[in-house]
Amino acid sequence: MPGPFVVPFHGDTELPQQVDVVVIGGGIIGTSTTLELAERGLRVALCEKGGIGHEQSSRNWGWVRITRRDPREIPLMAEALRIWPRMKERLGRDVGYTRAGIAFTCQTDREVEEHTRWMNNLEGYQIDTRMLTPAQFAELNPGAQLDVKGALYTSVDGRAEPQKAAPAIAEAARKHGAHVMTECAVRGIDRKAGQVCGVFTERGYIACNAVVLAGGAWSSLFARNSGLRLPQLKVKNSVIRTKPLEGGPETTIWTNGFAIRKRQDGGYTIANGFENIVDIVPDSFRFFRDFLPALGAEWRSLMLRGGLRFLDEARIPNRWTMDEASPFEYCRVLDPKPSFSLQDRALSNLRKAFPVFEHAEIAQRWAGNIDVTPDAVPVISPVEHVPGFFIATGFSGHGFGIGPAAGRLMADLVTGAPPLVDPVDFRFSRFSDGSKIEIISGF
């Protein structure tokens, strides 16, 4: 099952011998970090094992939202909402960004109360967010046949095209002097007296002063080979893309039965807004204690599944030397098979809510692996006991919209500039310093 059609990007052919920073991973986080660093005049090399944006960064829903964020992410997402409107001018390319609003529906009085309470998190941000009555929701979405008690609506939330964003950001970074390498896996980091001094890639060695690991679902494996314990698992979400359809909603909508957003081409991206698949793999046992609180809090939305994926991942080596091929060279792109049953259920629910979708034609199906941390909050942090090594991963399905701001924050940390926001909640050390890992509801 092929993944989404990502805008083609042709990587550089020559490997630089020395740069200031190497960024590992060509998704929205890695490309955004590379652009930020290059704009500041640093010599940067981005190394991607496959193609730019070919994994979760092109497979996500394309939402740019602050609504229902974990409160710890809100300051950074508020900055992202300031960055996105200027992206077309900054990049010189259209990434399909538009502010069309996002609505989260409420089916019960309790949900109305919870959503109303969540709005307190935005006090002081001057962001238009409000509760809609059923009548107001119906007025905003003509033709809807959803029985709702209300909806949490944020007008400044938006949407963009994941298949365009990472390649456009990478091209802009290259214009600012960055080297962008595709099909160039980094096998590991090199250290001198404990300090990062370079990386070993499948094409050769690059000397550098700092390395940023932005490897998405692969980050934990890379970190393990570097002697670091990074608790992270993968959650699979399946998506449908339709052909252009007239008469559908402009507003992006999440409800228990489906999640939907309009695409730039007039089609729609549709997914199940509540159910996700978690394959049981060796890491499930390795990080069981870390994720136990999350499992207790989110068990209704997680479908645990045993199967051949356990054996597939059990065969992946946890250790390798720098002169042998790494696992990243044997799997250039994670392309999981989508769940047709979850997709069809979401489409069926959507057709009941918006009868116009009875005429929708499916153009493509795909799935993506979301990189998840135990508290569903990303790591954007230096590794304190490995000077020069930084990690930006574990965005837990929230990475696309927050990506440009996450890249700016990471560039601040790498360069020692005043951080865009307080990074304390994103520190890597929270998983090892005895801190209580908290699952904080978006409400």
C-alpha cells in the first residue's frame, strides 16, 4: 500500500566534510530545525535515510491547532500559530496553509463542561476560542446532521498540506546554504572526550559540533545504539483521501466517529478521530512501566494488537557498529498497512453526519506510525551527559502543526539563544531524574 504522494525532493549528491550541526531526520521537525539554523548562518547538514517527509510528516491529518492541546504545549503552539501565516512568504512556496477554524464536538453535557474548562488554558493568549451552541455549529456547517450538545471552536486554528510542507521547508533551508541529503542514513554519533564531534553516515563521515536527532518513530532505536534510553512507542493511525467534492464543510471537525479536514485540492482527509492501533512489539515490554499510566488513561482509544509486527521488530538489531549497515538502511520508509475497517467506519459515520459525502470517491488510503512518549509531550532538549547531542522527537501526533515552532526552539537550544518558550516540560531528563510522568488531559 503506497503512502501519500509527497512533493518530490532531490537530495544533494556530495557529502560535506564538516559542518556546525548535523540534523538527523527529514520530517517537519528536522527540516524546520535545519531551516532555523541555516537562517542564523550556521553550516548545517540534514541527513534523511529515505525521502524528505515520507513518513508521518506526510501521513498526518494536516491540522494546525491549539485547540485541546496539552497545557504544556500551548505556549509553543501559540508561537506556531504566529509562524504559519508567514510560511508562504518565508519559503517562497505554497504549503496550503489557511485559517478555517477547528471544531471539537460535544455529545454530552459532561463534554461541554470539560471543553469549557479547557478554554481556561488560553487565558492571556488573545486567541478566539469559544463554545458553540448546537444552532451555531449547524450554522457554521450547513448540511450537518450531527446531534451535538455544542462544540469547542477556535477560529484561528488552521490546516496545511503535509505532502508539501517538509519538502518546501527543506528547499528553503538549502537556499540558505544547508546541505540536504536523502537516502543517507546516519549510523551513529562520534564523540571525543564525551563531546559530540561528528557522525558516521552510510556515505561517510561528517565532522560537526552538534547533532539533533529528529528521527520520529526511529529515534528510540537510534538513541539505544548510542547508549541512551528514550521511552517511545508507535501508534498507527489510518487515513483516507477523497477526490474533490463540492458542498462539504470548510471547518475542520473532530467528533467521536470521524475527523475531517478539507484539502487544498477540494478533496478531504478523513480518519477515525478516536481509535488507534498499537502493535505489541518488544519495545512494548521494554517500556511497559513508562507507558502504564498512559495505557490506563487512554485505553478506550487504543486497540492493542499482537501479530507479525512483533517478530519483524524483534529481528531488528539493537546494536551495530559504525562500519556495518544500520537498520535504517534496510527500511527507508515506514509504510504500515492501513486498517480498512477503521477507515470505512469513519467514512460511514461521516456520510451519516454529512450526506453530501455519499458521493465522495476514495482517491487513496494510507497509514502512519505516530511517535509517542509516555506523557504524550515531545522531547525538545539537550542530552545533558552527552554535550552537543540534542533530541527533538515524540510529538505524539501533535507534531505537524507545532513543527515550525519546535524547530525554532531547538535552534535556540543548539545555539544558546534565549529559548522561544520555557523548555522545561520538554526536557529529556524527565524520564530518568525521578520526575513523575504526568498524563494531563487536554481539558
